[in-house]
Amino acid sequence: MTDKFSAAEPEIQKKKILIVEDSKSTSEALKAVLEAEGRLAFLAHDGVTGLALARREKPDLILLDLLLPKLNGYEVCAALKRDNTVRHIPVLIISTMDSPESVERAEICGAKNFMKKPYNLEDLLREIKKLLQG
């Protein structure tokens, strides 16, 4: 029997975040920041892998770029929202494509929010915290 204050206990409480971003340097840097904040982060560098990881890992939040190889962010978001096993997971779109049309299309496909790149890291962390709580 394990003690309820065992060292392994906090691992269960960590929120999982999937980062779907084709830039390896950007995604690795963001992963390091999130893990320093006490989160578990998973990376996918294309839409197909992102969709598969979302279905397998069932993260608490998905950070999704729009410009991705194989499936773009809109396609990934729409597929997630059609899948009853993952449709509840909030999706935060993070993209350089910030035209009103892009933002509206992201909303239509089911994204919870939209953040423009380059983003202020503190603003991003604040938004992540808000989405994980609500």
C-alpha cells in the first residue's frame, strides 16, 4: 500500500499539454517552459501525428499551429471536435495567420481561443492556465 503523500502522487496531478507545431526549436522551447511550470508536454510536428497523439494521450489542452505538414491546424481541430473521445479537450490555436478570416475559421472549427505569433510568453502561460482551469 502506498502512502497518500508518496513522491509519485504529484505526477498523477500534472496536466498534459500537446504541442502541435512544425518548428522543432519553437516546440522544444515551449515544452521546456511548460515542464518547468509543472506540466507534462508532448510534441507533434505535423497534423497527422498531432491527431494520433491527441487520441492516444488524451491531453488536458492542445496548442495547435495552423501551418502544419500533412494536415493543417484547421483540419486537425475539426477532426478533434468530431471525435467524441477528444472533443472536450480545449484547443488553443497559435499562429502567424491572424487575419479576421483565420480567427473566424479557427472558431468555426472548434478552437477555444486564438493567439498570434510571435506571442508574449507570459500572456501564453496565463491563457494556458485559464484554459486548464475552465
